Amino acid sequence: MARKERNRMQDQSARPGPASDAALVSGSPSSDTGAATRRERSDNWARLRRALDFAGQRLPRTDRAASVQWILGHLPITAAVAAMGAAMVSLVDQAHAGRTPAATAWVLCAGAAVVLGATILLVTTLQAWDRGRGLYRPLARAGAAVAAACLVLGAARPAPLVLGLALVVLLSIPWGLAVARKLAGATDSPAR
């Protein structure tokens, strides 16, 4: 009986308790398990950063102008995405309307155009811009065409559901083109 009780107590002490949970949250390892957890979290963070990098970890050129353009080019993207998120509230509120309100349509569609335009400017700062002409130049042209189509959509002000679905379709065009060209191996082809 004493042996079973001792084994049960040892099993309970091996389980994470409040002290070990606090160590995991604070990041200070109280044992090898804490250090392993921190390493695992660090590895997960590195994987997430690589996954979120659309350009495949292609860095901007090293000259000062490209670096400034790279840093400042993210500001309009951030502002446009925030404005589009705010406009979604109005789009949902007016879902029953026959036409999207002018302000909502323009903020959503102009925001999409700004995101596409700023993304094109950011891509020109990449070191791969000159090497991957077969991928990046057609994508830049497609992005510009889709940005213009977004502005035309904003001027048309269709019903909210139609506007939302049309923006999803329009914004998927450059992405679909990028995936198709990447799968076809177009990154190594010369510029046309």
C-alpha cells in the first residue's frame, strides 16, 4: 500500500503544476522541460515568420533608397488594411441595401487598390526583382490592372454582397497568377 501511495505522489509531482506553469509563462525554465518548451516556441516562431514571408525570404536591395522604400512602403498597406477593416462594419450593416453606400464602397475598393499599388512598389525593392523578371514583372502588371478594376468597382457601387465577393475575386487574381507562374517555373525565364 505504501508503495502505491509513493508511486502516485511521484506521478503527481511530475505533472505540470502551478509553479511549472508560471515558469513556462515567464519564460524562466525551472527544469529541462521549461528549456525545451522555450526552444520549441522559438522554433515555432521562426517557422511562422518564414511562412508569413510571401516573398520567400527575399530581402530588399541593400542600397539606402530601396531600404527607405521598403520601410515606408509598409505604411500605406497598414493604413489601407485598417481602413478596409473599419469599412467592413458598414458593409455588413448595409448588407440589405440595393447599393453599397458610396463611402463604404470607396474605402474598401480604394483600400484594395492602395494595398496592390504599395505591394507593387515593395516588390521593386527586392533583390529578386531583377533576377525573377519572369515572375515579378507580370505580377506587377496584373496588380496594376486589378487595382484599376477595384477603383471601377468602387465607382459602380454594386450591392454589398456583390462588392465583397467581387473584391475577393479581384484580389485573388494576382495571387493565383503568382502561384501558377511559380509552379510553372517562370521565375528563371528571361523578361519578355
